Amino acid sequence: MPAAAALSPDILAKYEPVIGLEVHVQLLTATKIFCGCANKFGSDPNTNICPVCIGLPGALPVLNEKAVEFATLASLAINCTVNPRSIFARKNYFYPDLPKGYQISQYDKPIAEHGWIEVPTANGSTKKIGITRLHMEEDAGKSIHDGFSDSAKRTYLDLNRCGTPLCEIVSEPDIRTPDEAFEYLTRLKEILLYTGVSDCNMEEGSLRCDANVSVRPRGQEKFGTKAEVKNVNSFKFIRAALEYEIERQIELIESGGRVAQESRLWNADEGRTYSMRSKEQAHDYRYFPEPDLPPLILSPEFLERRRAELPELPEARRARMISEYDLNEKDARTLTASREFADRFEAAARTAKNPRRVANILLSEIGGRLNALGLEQEHSPVSMAGIVLAADLLETGVISSKQLKGLLDIAFDKREDFPAVYEREKPQQITDTSAIEAMIDEVIAANPKQVEQYRAGKTTLAGFFVGQVMKASKGQANPALLNQLVTKKLEG
Ligand SMILES: [Zn+2]
């Protein structure tokens, strides 16, 4: 990371970074938060608007119940306490893309508080990052500064985004490294995707992140002055922006300067942050309770229904799948990368004779071939049903693992699903007992030392003999029969 100047590790180690993150998430409701306009990305400019969301005089907001359901679900998923009574407030500021002159948000009585999510740390353990609050608010419109012939002189406005329902999730200043920030965001996004409340699409702005960062001498309790890094559009860039910002602040302090409380913008091309404007103080917004909306009261029944809707969350699902399918952490992570994929895998695996085999084939055989071709899972020629068939054939010994590999090679080569390939190419199998026995005899005769070891009690060597015979049969010996005959011969 290009810092203003390279600082020695000794100097860096003298300081402790303190990071807090503010994440804005657009909710996947059909309509906006206070009116019936479509909540949709990519429409023609200023087509999804009405007197309410563009703030014409006299227009009154009506709260979208679905937005409240989603905000509650998200709150529960990040372990927040949901307040049975919360208050909408006006946050007053002037900006061209905010035609009302205020944003309806929540201030001192948010819908949820005191949550946490767990992140892995550098030393292999986990750490809880506190979540101060989750509040509901409406999004503003968009100023378009370029793309028009007169863009040098004018700014255009697209108000379609006005009134899009948002949750703002504010973390405690518990994060200590850019890597922890990256993990926090990754986990948070994964949890939100699992609950289905947002598509978390960063390119389309459904998930946006601001980071507050300061440094303090290690051992000092008092926080340093923080800078806010605004609107960075990928988690990788946030990590890079934090790395840059931490070094910039340390260098400033070391050279006798003071960190200014300000907003800064990340420039990805240059790999540095720039001062944007001095940070407004919270009281500049002149918050007051929104007079056009009553307090938001959530009944115990409403909360109970949301609790019941909560899906199994990624971390819990991984832990269960690790034991159920005998997976390692990395494989469990691959299988649970999205809820939809994990659902499809588990639905298929449960129909197989041995679900672990389905996981195995999917991860090693299919995953390996997809990687080699640079393909995503959704472009795999082999369906989940195809994988189940392959797993069952392998499980019952109808095909050997070598034959399976050959069939999968054909499937990927011709971009055909496994069942079709299997039907056509059904491998020849040697099921003739005497033919297999003859091959076993040869292998036994050629490996007297291993036979001796086996008979002395090293029974795991059976696998060695099975492998040798399978090789001799060019992978065509019926595996079940082969296993059985090898044991018989060796015991005999
Ligand atoms: Zn509207």
C-alpha cells in the first residue's frame, strides 16, 4: 500500500488503530419506504417518483410494513435487541438530491440496538464485534455530474432512489485492523444475504460502507481524532483505504502534526484518501421527531413471527454441515457461500445413498474441473441430480472412482450432464469373479512383502491390493466385488 512515506514496523507498532464501520443496506421491498413507488434499480431517471418521495408540500408518508419486517429480521440476525417502540426523526440538511430538505431517519430511538457478530482473528480464534444500533431511514436521490454534453456546467438529478428503504448498521469501535474490518463486512453481508432482506449488490449501491478510523498510542485509553472514509465501493478497497489512512495518521502524529476530524474520499487509482470537507457535527442536522409518523410499535406477536422466519445463519449452518458431511472448514465455506447454493446442495445430498459422497464429488471432482476452466458453479454442465447419480453409482460399486473421473471428463468436455454421459458411455465392467481372482493372484504373487505385513495385522494394506488390481484392470473391475475378493484372498 503506498503510504505517504514508508514507516518502520517499530513506529507502526507503537500505535493501535481504532475502527468503526457504518453500513447502509437497501432493503429488497417491492415499493419504497413511505410511498407506493417501485423500489427498483436501473429504471429511466425520474420515473419511479411521486409527490411523497419528492417531498411536495402536503404529501404525507405512510410506512411500508414490509420494510419494518426486513429491518426486524436483519436486527435479529445480527443479535440486536429489537425495541418494541422506536421513533422516526427528521434529519435536516440541504442537498440537491434531497428535495424535501430532510431525510426521514431514526435518531435517539432506533428500531434495534446492542448486537454483535463474530469474526475470525489473525491468531485463529474469533472475536465479537459489537453493533451499536440498526436504524431505518430513507435513501436520497442521485446527483449525476457527468455523461451529458453540458455536464461541465450542469448537474442532473435522478430522484428514483429517493425513499428507497435503508437500514444503517453502526458498529462499535471494536475493530483493530483492516483485516478485521474486511472480515466484519464479509460476515455481515453474508448474514444479510441469508436473511434475504437485501441483494447487497455493491456495484448498484445496495450496500455502502463508511469507515471511521483513528489511531492512539498503545496502552492509551482515550481515542484519537477520527477521520471518516466515505463511500468506498468494495471490501477490498475499504481494507486498502484503512491501511493507507492508518499510516497517514501515524505519520502525521509522528511528525508533530494533528489529525483533523474530517471526511475523506478514497481514490482507488492512486491508492490514497483525500480530504473532502470538515465533518458536520451531529447537532447540525437539527434532528426532531417526524410529526407525520406515529411512533413505530412492534407487538410481541410481530417479533415472534420474525423470529420464526429467521433462517439458519451461515455460521451455524457451517458448523452443522461440517459434522453432518464430514467437511473441513474451507469446504464448508465453499458449500455455504450462498444460501441458495447450500439449499440446492443439501436438498440433493439428502436424496443420495451417502450424502458425504455428494459433497466429495461436488467439491473435488466438479470444483476442480470448474476451477481449471475458470467457470462458476452455476455454469457447471453437471447438475446436482447428476452428482447424486454419480455418488450413488460410486457408493454401490457400480463404477470405480477412476471410471467416474473418465465420465466427468467427457461431461465437461462435451458440456453434457452426467446422466446422459453415463447412459451412453456406460463403462464396461469386469464382474466375472474368476477373472478378478486371477488378477488378484498375480498382484499377491508380485508383492510378497505386503502380503506378509497384511497377515501380520496391517489390514489397511487391503487398499493397496485393491488399488493394484484396479490398475491392472484399467479401472474396470467391479469395485464392490474386488474389495470382497481381495479380503477373501488375503485372509485365505
Ligand atoms: Zn413515491
